Amino acid sequence: MICILAEDPSDEYIALRDLVSLELCHKYLPDLFSKESILKTNRLTKEMIDQARDVCKLTKVNSID
């Protein structure tokens, strides 16, 4: 695993990081992060966040709380 740290990330960097994180979640947790699943709840649930952190190795900086 590689961790890249940006001391003062730009808005574009943050958007790219979030997009890559979402792609990872969709790839490794396709049922949980399907379009239907997200539209059904209209938000990310605690279960989604916890599983994404565990499976995709996301930190709190990378995830929405």
C-alpha cells in the first residue's frame, strides 16, 4: 500500500482523490456502492463507510462522515 500525503491539497486534488476512492469502493464493493443502493438510501450509510474503510483501506480523510 502506498500513502501519498499532500500538506495543502487543492480543490482539484481533493476531487480527484474522492473520485479514485469512490471508484475503489465501486470496484471492491459493487453491491454496496451500486447506483441503486445509493439512490435507495439517498446518502452514504454508516455501514457503507465502515465497509469502505475496512475493504478499501480508506482513512477518515478519504471518507465522508
